[in-house]
Amino acid sequence: MSLKSNVALVTGAGSGIGRAVALALQSNGYSVVLAGRTTETLQETAEGARAPGGETLVRTTNVSDPDDVSALFSETAQCFGRLDLLFNNAGIMPPAVPLDELTYQQWQEAVDVNLTGSFLCAQAAFRLMKAQDPRGGRIINNGSISADAPRPFSAPYTATKHAITGLTKSIALDGRAHDIACSQIDIGNAATEMTKAADDGFLQPSGAVVPEPLMDVRHVADAVLYMANLPLDANVPFMTVMATKMPLVGRG
């Protein structure tokens, strides 16, 4: 593969928000590394790439595995010579069960993927961006609106997303000396496979299950593309993009 001036890596690129963002970046000239757990869905994302556009590289990866993450970023550097953007998107949402019924395994898996996985990828990206020439780059973390306000029975997901906010701020601070910008996008009710599972509605604090408005996932892709295309001397530290009428303000 040839050296590209704009190279992006998207985790969780096999579906939903990750797929939409990866394809938006590719169609706007980025070469994109597609990372995720399932090779078949990553290939489906790659098949959606447009010509003309950037190249794509499929890399099956478990972001909670340090060796997998190390191999992912090593291959990225070998294929493209650099990394300009990491969209830290991979995440899972454990079943919505009362706090006292949550298993240790459900808690730990959320922490491993949502938080540790985001840290491992950010750390590997930071090392690469710090050392490359020209140096620097951008890391965008998918925080979710649960980084601000929880849904009922969502302790593991909400706790990890609150932690992503702290991680984002720390990366932004530590990255200043190395021209590494860091942002967080908090997304609410984008229409994806994940929200399709809630066709009957979302559980509310009252106990009722109520349908909620959704927005097209392309608006998320457009927002990430805007953040990604800023020069490194400008940054959007935090952005919220959500379905206008969903219950966030005043939730609960």
C-alpha cells in the first residue's frame, strides 16, 4: 500500500457508528484501518468503500487484548507509514439488569472493552503520533451521552463512559507538547443495529418502556468528519450530537 497523508484507524468499524464514520472518512480521502472483532462485518464495511477514495485495511482485533492492539498499530505503521486519526469507538453495552443482579463478568467485560480497550488504543496511537514525522495527530473518543446522564440499569456502561471523559481530558493535556489533540463525541439515539434492538422503546426511570426519537447515523459521521478535518491547532474538546427530541435534558 502507498503512503497516505491522511490515515485513520476506526475501532468497532464492522457496524453502526463505526461503519458510518469509517466510510465517511474513506470517501473523503482518508486511508482507513478497519478494526473490530468480526472479520466478516469488517469486510462488509470495506466493500462499502467508494472510488475515488482512500484505501482500506481490515484488521480483526480484540481491543481489550494488549497484544492484539500492539499488532494492530504495528501493521498500521507498516502499511501506511503514519497515523493521523484514531476514532476510539469500540464498545459494548451489558444487559439492562438491576444493579444487585449484575454479574461480575458483565461488569468486567464492559470495563475491559469500553475503558481498557479505549486506553490501549489511545496509548498505542499516542506513541505512534508522538514519534512520526511530521508528528502529531488526533484522537476522538466515543463517549456517549451516558458520559453525562445514565439510563436505568446501566451502571457498567455509564461508569466506563464517565471514565472516558477523564481519559479524554488526560490525553488532551498530555498530548499538548506533542501536537496530539483529543476530543470526545457524545452520541444520543443514532439509528443503528444497537438502537434497532429497542424498537419497542427504551426503559425510563419511571419503569415505563417508551419509544424515543432517533436520528440518522450519517449526522454522527458528519460530526466526526468535521472534528477530524480541523487543523491540529484547533480542537473541539467535547461535542454532543443527539436526536433533538430524545429525553436527555431533564432525564430522570
